[in-house]
Amino acid sequence: MGQIRNILFVMYDQLRHDYLSCAGHPTMRTPNFDRLAAMGVRFSHTYVQSPICGASRMSFYTGRYVHSHGAAWNNFPLKVGEMTLGDHLRPIGVDSWLIGKTHMRADADGMARLGLAPDSVIGARVADCGFDVWVRDDGLVAEGPEGFYDTKRSPYNEWLKSQGYPAENAWHVHANSGVDDQGDIASGWLLSNALLPANIREEDSETPWLTDQAMEFMADRAGKAPWLCHLSYIKPHWPYIVPAPYNTLYSAADVVPVVRADAERVGAHPVFDAFMNNQPGQAFSRDGVRETVIPAYMGLIAQCDDQFGRLLDHLEATGQMDSTMIVVTSDHGDYLGDHWMGEKDLFHDPSVRIPLIIYDPRAQADATRGTVCDALVEAIDLAPTFVQAMGGKPAGHILEGRSLIPWLHGETPDWRDAVFSEYDYSGMAIAGNLGLTPRQARLFMVFDGRWKLIHAEGGFRPMLFDLETDPDELTDLGALPAHADTIARLQARLADWARRPAQRTTISDETIVNMRGKSRRHGIIIGAWGADELAPDLRAKLQGKPGADYRGS
């Protein structure tokens, strides 16, 4: 095994931690993800810093918690001054490239205030989350009565048209829709169409297209500067529809039993109740919906796994496997009907616990290959891991995560005792329905490995789950007086976390320590009564004869 020259940072969108065969799924088969797990370490308890795409990804890219970077929901701009992966890697000679999705919205007002032209090198990097862009496509070319959800040009949509697909929005008409019995568009937005094959040649669908882009990128960068390539797939994110043959790989017989209980609906926390009763929650609680949607979701994962195998084969064939760190993860999970919910709007494990597999090619990692690490890991740990892997020193006053290199190399570091996640749902209709202001519509999770506390602003009681006795999180203990001590302990832990000096990012702790007492060395003497109280070298500049005496002038 060699040294790390490049990092392939692969992220899937909405991939649940438990839908990989290496994680124990009883019917899902993911041989290529298993192949990576056998080469590296699978981190079994990895948590995102927010269960929503944009906020989660900004934490991955900045290495900071959500209320540190402030981009708390989709399309909330990332502040222009926030450092991202590229800012940490470029000073140590590593380029940082994007292929696929970021779900980042640029701070256009901040850029204008600072005079950063969007078409300048620095301006373009700021506008694309610090990456140089090979191809950026955020993957949601949705169109409604008020226009497109994403007004930026979609390179994938344009490429489909160049391949002869006739629709103006081929992303929807072909890549994400089927054809019904009458020959009409069967939109993938409608869950009832999930088992139809997408109306596209499989090799032209989104996942193969991005894989092709990645292989072209690697060929182009051969022999050039070391790189981190963030290959960010949109799938298995909805719309839940997949091209043949993947639409028939799985059936209702492969769908695992749903994790939910009638008791969850009785006396439910008001925020939980609101999410259970929104449209996704109601849909996934209906009979037959999971049996229709989940086989398509599994088919999308199977396609992702096959395409990931192409990447592994390419790295091996080109002799790059021994010099490339490979990371596979997801920006969040998906409820898929568990806990009476669709989407990913709360903090049960199906939503906030994600897959993470890391392959380190160096000999120091040989002892851990094929192992599982159960330590509490956060998404923000990847940024300092990347910096350390490439020979840099993580900036601890900026990066709030912790490098995973010690775990990869068989060490047992002094580690965290809890993980944290946040959710700002102030822009959702649910917040208005609950009568909440934007500052009140916020949730915070703290999980210590056994107890999971969810603190809700707005005057609500907390939620509490004991994953030791209730691993499926079916019983909310937050209203029970018997657990008041546990709630108080976790609320204190949350408060301690919230008091961290997260905004002091322009000066390191090391620099601050080295400043102690230095003002005296530069002539700032405060509180001394006489010179005899000072060391000789400190009083030297305070004493002696003046060049002239003007007192009598």
C-alpha cells in the first residue's frame, strides 16, 4: 500500500444507513459497497448535523455545526466568509473539485458587498461552496406553475437533449418518469408510478452520467496536482423511479417490516404529530405505498452500487487504488414510512444516521481493514480527516469535527461523548400551523450513545428515547417525570455544546496561548507601582535620562 495522493469523496443523497448489505439489510445486495467495506472501515454510528439536504451538506463542506455556518435549510445562503474544504486543502497543494450536487446557494449580497465578481476565480469558488467545478448539477429540474425550482441551467438536462431526447425538460419526462398504458407521461413525482421503468436508456440515466463524468475527470487530472473529488450523486433521492432492469430487481417481498407503532400517535409531541400528518407522512402510512416505493428505492441503490463498482474497477485498472482515499457516505437518510413519516424531518435513526465507509490505502490502516467502528461519529469529522490525510494540520479553531485517522490506523483516541444535530423548519408551512416564529421553529438533538434528547424551541416539552431498551425509538419518554434527571443532564450537555466559541475563527487557540503575557514584552505595563517590581529587561525601556528637559520651558 502507498501514500495518499488523491481523495474520492462519494456522497449519495437520501441513502439510509441500513440499506447496505454490509450493514445487515436482509434482502438488499450491494457487493461493491461491501467490497469497499472489506478494504476499509465502516463507521456504524455516524450522524449528520441536520436531516435536511442543504444544511447537512454545508456542515460536511465546512466541518462546522449548522448554527456555526448558519445555512440552516435548503437555499439558505452560506455566508461568504465561511471556509470550506477547498480553502483548507489548497494551501497544502490539494485541488478541490465538484462533480454533481452541492445544494448550496451563494451569498450573492455578501459577494457584492466585498466586490467579488461571480465570474472571477475566487468568486466562482465562493459561489460553488469552495469547489472548482468539473460539472455541477443539483439534480432537481422540477417545474411547477411558478417556474423551475432551480433556475440554474442543468448540464444533465442539456446533455440529454444532445443525446436526442426530445423533451425540453428531459430530466422529468425521461429520466424521472415512466410511460403509462395510454402512452402518457407517468411522472416519478407520483408514488403510484414508482415501479414503472423510467423512460430512458439506463446508460443515460443520472447515476451512470455522473460516473462517466468522474472517470473523465480522473483521466484528465492524471499526472496533475493532487485532488479531492467530491462526486455527489442525486440518487437514491426521489423522484422514486429507476430505469430497467433495476425497476424489477426487487419486489414487495423484499420490503422489510415497517418500524412504527400505534402508540406513537397517542399523545404525540406536537412537532412530531405535525410531521406525521403532512403529505409525505400520510402517504407512507397508507397501505401499499411502501410496497410500491421501496422496491424502486432499492433498485436505485443497486444502480448506485453497480456504478460505484465501475469506479473501483477504474481505479484498480489505472493503478490509482493504492494512492486514493475513498469515502462513501450520504447527506441524510429517509423515513420511508417508519414512525408514520416520509421524508427526513426529525431525528430518528432512519433520518439522521448515515452510512460511512472509509478506505485508507496506507500501510498504517492494514490492521483495521474490514472492521466496524462503533464510535460516535459526526459528518463534520470528514473535513479534518481529509486535511490530515493529505499531510496538513486541521485548523481546530475553525473545524469543529475531529479527524478519523486515529480510528483508521487502529488507535483509540480520546473521543466525544455525544453527537449533535439541528433542524430549522421555520420556512415550512408546519411552522406556521404551529404558530411559531422563525426563531422558534428549531429543533436540537443530542445523543450520548444510549439516550437521545430532542429539544424543541417554542415552549414545547422535550422528546426522549432510550435506545438501549427501545432501539427502534418507538416510545417517547419526554413527558414522564421519572426521566427528569436524564432530561436535565442532556439539556445541560446541549447547553454546554451551545456555549462553545464557534465564531472565533480568525485566531487559533495556539496563537492565543502564545500571546499570554506578550503585551508586557512590547511595553504595555499595567498595574506596576515601581520599577523594582519589574524584571530588569522589562524596566529597561522605562528608565534612563531623557534627551532634553522641557519642564521649565
